[in-house]
Amino acid sequence: MKKTTKTVDTKKAAAEVKEAVAEVKKAVEPTVKKAAKAAEPAVKKAAETVAEVKKAAPKKAPAKNAAEPKVKFVLQYAGKDVTCKQMMDAAKSAWNGEAMKEVVFYVKPEENRVYFVVNGEEAGNFEI
């Protein structure tokens, strides 16, 4: 069996493609113009709405990375006060293990005690 090869004149093919593209542009142009004209009112209305929203929006939005607020916690029970700092100091003095990564306090006023867990391990308790 004999193979046949066909040579293509690339210049001629490019010219034909260019001519076809020009014909498509010419055929589509009226439709594109009509669509653009029909969309003008919607585009204008959208621009007006955006302007109104910008005008109504707050001038300064809160920062996304804003620092957490300073929080102070005071438990008052039976004429006694205990703060987070006091609880943390008591936990630190009672803890002899590795570095404290997480401390959870369980305040039980009915027992007059605060129980604490450090790094997931029950660590101890102290009196309020």
C-alpha cells in the first residue's frame, strides 16, 4: 500500500481563515450592537445601585485582624472574689509538669473550690 501525503499551502490557508473571520465579524456586528444598546439601561441602573451602596456603606469597616478585647473575669461568691489571674497563679504554683499549653478551670462555688486541668491532665484544685 502506498502512502499519500498532501501538502498544504499555509499562506493560502491563513488567508482563507482570515477571510472567514472577517465574514463572521461582519455577520455578528449588528447583533452585538443591538445587545449593547439593549444592555445600556441595565448597566446604567447597576452603576447607580453601586454608587448608592457605596454611599450607604459605613465609612470604616472593622479590621479583620483586630486584637481580641481585654477580658477580666471575677467570680463573686459568698462574700469572696476570685479572678482569672488568681486562679492562674494558683494553678502555676501547683503544677510541676511540662509547659502549660492549655488550662481549663472548673469553678464549683457550692464546694468552695476551683478544679483545674492542664494540657488535658487533671492537675489539682484549690479553695476559693
